[in-house]
Amino acid sequence: MSKKVDFNKSIQGLSLADLQARLEEDKLRLKKLEFAHAISPLENPMSIRSLRKDIARVQTAVKQKQAEA
């Protein structure tokens, strides 16, 4: 649970442009992880799930910032 709280605190201070850049980076990392997992199983396949959740949290923060503006 603390990872979620720490992650939310770290993205709250970012601007909209920074959030969108982070979103694109995370999506690219997810594609690479999924590709690597398709070739040979990852040591920790749960990392894919946690990255997907992080992407969803960033997307939520982006939508909140857009609603404020």
C-alpha cells in the first residue's frame, strides 16, 4: 500500500507536460516488458501488472489536471 501512496505523491507535483511524458515512457516500458515476456518468461511477471497500474494512475492524474485547467 505504501508504494501506491508514494507513487501518488510523486506524480502530484508534476505538470501536465511532465505527466504526459512519463505516461509515454511507461507505455514504452510496458511494450518492452511484454515483448520480453513473450520471448522468454520474466523472472517477475507481476512487474507487468504493477506497471499497468502505474500507467492507470498517471492517466488518472492527467485527466484531473486537464479538468482543472
